[in-house]
Amino acid sequence: MDVKAVRRDFPLLSGGSSLAYLDNAATAQKPEAVLRAIRDFYETSNANPLRGLYALSQRATDAYEEAREAVRDFIGAGSAEEIIFTRNATESLNLVAYSYGSLLQAGDEIAVSVTEHHSNLLPWQQLAGRTGAVLRWIECDAAGIITEDAFRSALSERTRLVAMAQVSNVLGRENDIRTFARIAHEAGAVFVCDGAQSVPHMPVDVRALGVDFLAFSGHKMCGPMGIGVLYGRRELLEKMPPFLFGGEMIEYVTREGATWAELPHKFEAGTVNAAGAVGLKAAIDYYRAVGFDEIVRREEALSELAYRTLAGIPHLRILGAPEGAEDSAVREGAGAERHGIFSFTLDGVHPHDIAEILSADGIAVRAGHHCAQVLLQHLGVSSAARVSLAFYNTEEEILRLGESLRSVRRRMGYAE
């Protein structure tokens, strides 16, 4: 990969910018191709999709549905009707919790892993509270790994739904979704997968994984903010009630009631974010133009370098790594297993101070609980700094990160 050429595609990263943007798990930067696609939609095709019979509206509808087909192909769904556009992964997961969740009853069980982002935890907590269902926890070990035994122990004959991320937004660990989905189905449960941190960084095929629902956000894969995706198996979506009510999601309305539109429009009430969908399609096209295999290889190499760099810094603890992480840092593939996400603490320094000092050095990282307080409590910390990588990051940026981190304790007044 010609990384210099790739970076020229990103206005925020080009033009002599000295920013080392290492917060890609929060949101990715946008290439000019995505920005241009959004601008072109508003300049040439701006009309309300699905509403008008005139040419401009039909052109907007075509662009919107072409984006849906692009997403279907990208994640391997069986039909475009199984692709629901939402605002983000959070809304997608809430849609499942409110709509499919309405089919649950008191005493049913919902299994959720302790490693989840709040977006894939709070909807199920609230669903349990509304229905009288029971929330059961799938535990991980000190490295953040969920074993098959731990997974099976959280399930019972009452389990109706399992929710789990494919990749942790704190530890970067990948869960064995194919195996866990199969076990969930054997127990009679549906499997909901949070793909927010996996879809942008690895090939994801929903049918090969065997998941019933998958959610992800466009903005984490170089698309615009405000567009998300819910994949759902058609037979499940068809029996689910609508999530929102209003225009476009109906077939017929009388004073007495209404009937609902066919999939996917039953779940897309109101004016849709057509420009966002077009921007997401442009992001998918951009990934393919760069080469998804090349992106994966590039991020694996960067992850290896980042892990080795962080593991060699005195007083720094990588969350989910064993004590004395040097052994795992030099093991081939140890960094790539983290999929570009590394959360860490530094003895005696609050993560917010780490982030501020790095920011003064032109390095952007995240600090806080990362919307995963249950996991951090499980790991024995309240807050952590996080580095997250994308294919457009450079080795030089990672080395700058290491140099800056080595100076943090000294700049805070600690004697080395």
C-alpha cells in the first residue's frame, strides 16, 4: 500500500498536517471520494426518495437503493430487504431491543457479554426491566477472552437472545462469533452481533457467521456520521413490529388503524438519510478501490508495531495483557490479535492527563471508560487511555506516540 498516496485522499490528513489521529475506533476520517459523493447527491439528486414520481425523486430513490445493495453485497446478506438504514449502530441495536424484544416474556433470558459497549448492553438491560426477562452475563478472563465453556455456562433452556460484539472496542479482542452463534441457535436463541469495530477492519459475511442480526455504523469505516445499518434475517424482520411510526413506513392508513409497508421500509419511517447512504456506498467503493485485503494487512502490521511499542514503555499496562507483557509483545501475531485497539494505563497518571499531554504533542487518543464501564470494572480500572489505528496511519505516528508516552511521567513530575 502506498500510504502517502492514501493519505492524500483524506483532506484532514493531507496538506502538511502534523496531527497523528489515533482515535479511529471513535470515528474514522473521510476521504475526498465520500465527501464528493455527498456533495454530488445534494447538487444533482436532491429530492425526497421513495415519495415522488418525477425524475429527480426517482434519481434520489435509485441512489438510495443502490447504496442498500452495496451494503448487502459488502456484508454478504441474502437480499437487500434485509438491510435497514438507521442513524448508527446504537439505533440499530435499540431497534432490535424494542421490536424483536417485544416478543420476549417474563422469565426469558438474555445473555450479554461483560465486554460490551453500552450500546449493546443498555438496550438489553432496559428490555429485561420492561418484560421481566432475566439478564445473564457471559464472563471473560483477565485477557478479555470469552471461552466456549464460559459462553455455554451463561446459556440455559430459557435463553432467547444473545448479544455480543465481534470485536471489543476496549481490548480489540475478536470473539468467535461463528461458534457462539451456532451454540446460541442450538439453545433456541437468536444472536445479535455488534459489528461496529469489525465491519470496518475485516471481511464480515453475515451468512457465514450465522448471526441473526448485525449492527454497524458508517462513520467508523470512512463514511459519514448519521448513517448506520441493521442487518436482520428476513423471517425475523417480517414478524417484528415497526420501531418508529409515521410517513413512508405504512401501506394503508384509516381512522381505525394502519397496515405496514414491506421490508425494509417498515423500519425506515420519515425522510431517510439518502445522502448518508450515498456516502456510505462511496466509502465501500473506496475500501474496494484501495483493496480490503491490503487494508487488513496494513492494519495488522501497524497493530504489531503498536503493541511492541506500548509493551516496551516502563510503567505502562496494556489492558488485557498479562503482567510483564514483554513475552506476548514479542510473540508473532500478538499485536494483530488486537485489531488496532489498545487500551492502557500509566502508573500515577490519570488517563485524561495522558490524553492532554499527547494532544499537546499533536497526537489524538481517547481517554475515559470508553462506554464500557462493566468491562473496565471487571478489569479493575475506572478509566484508561486508548489508541486505535486505521490503514492510513503511519509507522512514524506510532513511534511518535511511543516517544511522547515515555515522557509523560517525567512531565508530570515523576522521577524515573
